[in-house]
Amino acid sequence: MARKFRRVLAVETSCDDSSVAIVSSDGEVEVCLSAHQDLAHAPFGGVVPEIASRNHTDHLLPLIEVSLQKSKRSWDDIDGLVVTARPGLLGSLLVGVVTVKSLALSLSKPWVGVNHVHGHLLAPFLRDEEYAPPKDFAFPYLALAISGGHSHLVLVEDWKRMKVLGHTLDDAAGEAFDKFAKMAGLGFPGGVEVDRWAKQGSKVRYVFPRALIHDDHLNFSFSGLKTAASRVLSGMSPDEIKVNMADLCASYQEAIVDALLAKCELAMDRFRQRRMVLTGGVSANSRLRQRAQDLAAERGWVLAIPPIRYCTDNAAMIGLVGLRALERGEFSLATEGPRPSSQPGDFL
Ligand code: KG4
Ligand code: ZN
């Protein structure tokens, strides 16, 4: 008989955010606390793996302690532990996995290591005081999971069965934003800056390529866009770039949004879906949200975009994936460790 898990404590350390959450069996997030490292990596213009794992070792145990205090829970209230075990930076994953494994062994509680991307894909089912999934939201749905590390188009059939329909052939969508921001002198991570500048700019002043947009498959490619932008920027002086920043950002951003939504529309029609999810850090992009909402209204789709706190990397989404896995009787063994990539069986 399936065992009831009242709530789990979850840990996420796959990249540069350390996060801890307590999630109860109905998907309620009792607490979710994260320590970001943007300032530590900013001088290098990208995430430095060694710095990321060192920061996780400093942040993780205090985050666990404060999460229990803030939610007024003790270990007696926690029925299982969950951790992101793959994919991600190995040194970062190791900190979370070893910590959770040690806690599980010493507290005699079950634990499970889960796939980080599953977390992004199932995040719309989380709930808290301010967010609940849209009415009528259910499986199956098409999800666009876009962040600094991944860009996947996935058909989510239920809590476990997920089929990757398309993915990026080179850079992730977030990388495309971040690399452009770096070239234009906007700092790291740059997606949010590009979004801010783009609000006052012309979307058509610069013409950037929309790669693969008319091809009959569901993959993305952003490296040609990055090269085109690099060519435009290298023909301009720093002052010219500054003066034209809003137009550059708006035109570049529009090319990414066009490419992403063209493939969503193709996938929604091809797989006859009527529910769509935008998730991952890039789904914070205001233009993408607006365009996706307009498209959903026009096509009669139900669109779910989790709040930004559950779109960017967070332990709440990991907790929900693990909770459902534990309920199905799927536990990890002490011999199981972190993996840099997804494993066979993670996706159909
Ligand atoms: O999911 P996330 O927090 O971490 C990863 O797993 O990568 O995503 C971070 C990515 C970065 O590339 C960042 O530039 C991008 O999300 N991002 C945005 C915006 N906010 C964050 N990209 C475009 N527009 C935004 N408003
Ligand atoms: Zn992520």
C-alpha cells in the first residue's frame, strides 16, 4: 500500500543557488529559503563551479536550520528527504546529496535523489498563500523549461512520464540572454537587464536571425543569434552601444521570444494540447510572458506560469517531485550519488 508522507524537506544545490524547502503532501510550500551567489560570480561573467560548491557548503546547513525554525517544524514532522541528484555541476550537486544522505542515515528517514528539470516541469502544481495552479490545470500539458542551463520543450503526461519533444542544439535561452548582456556591457546574469532595457526599445530596428523557426522539428538554436549580435556590437563604439542599448535589447529579445513561441505553437498543434506551462528562470521575461499570454488567449489554451520564486532554481519544486516519488515507493539507496547529466529513464 502507498505510504503517506505528510511533508518532506528538500535541498537544491545543482548550480549556484542553495535552496531548502519544506513541502507538504498537497503541494503546499511551508517554507522555501534560498541563498543566491550572483555577487560571487559576477566578476567572472559566469558561474565558477569551485566557488559555487564552496558557497553551498557555507550556506546549506544554516538554511536547513532556519527553514525548520521558520516553519515551526522539527525533524519529527518530516517524513522524508529529497535532493537534486542530477543534472548539474558535480561539485555543487555533491554538497546537497552528501548532506541529505547523511541526514537521512542519521535520522533513519527515507530519501530520494531527483532530476532537477522534473522540478521545473512540475512547479505549476506548487501552492502557497499567494499562488495556486490555474483552475482546470491538470496533466497532460506542454512545458517550455528555459533557464541558464536548459531549454527543453516537454510533454508532461503525469508525475513521472515526461517526453522531451525538443531542446536547444547549442546555447540555452538564458545563456543567449547572458552572453548578449556581457557583450553589451550589462553585467551578469544579464537576462533581467536586457528585459528592462528592452521595454523602451524598438523591436524591429536591428534584424537578428530566428534560427530553425520554419523547420519542421521542435529544436532551438541560439548560437547564430549570438554570433549575429556579436557582429553588430563589434561594429559599434562603446558609446554607440550605450545610446542604442534599448533598441539593441528589444530587437535581440524579440528574436529569442519569436523562436521560443514558434516551437511552442508547433508542438501544441502537433500533440493536440490545450494546456501550456512556461517555467525556468527565463520565463521571468516580461515580453515572453506577455506574448505567451496573448497567444494562449488567441488559441484558447490554459497557460500556467508559476511565480518567479518557483520558476528560478528553488527547492520547493524539488520537494514536490520527491514527495510524489516517495509516495510511489521510490527511494534512493546509500550507494546512489550525484550525476552531471540526466539518466536513462528520466525522460521517455
Ligand atoms: O532557472 P535559473 O534561475 O537558473 C538556472 O537553472 O540557470 O535561470 C537563470 C537564467 C539566467 O540566464 C538569467 O539571465 C535568466 O534566467 N533570466 C532572464 C530574466 N530573469 C532571469 N532572462 C530573460 N529575462 C528575464 N527577465
Ligand atoms: Zn534550473
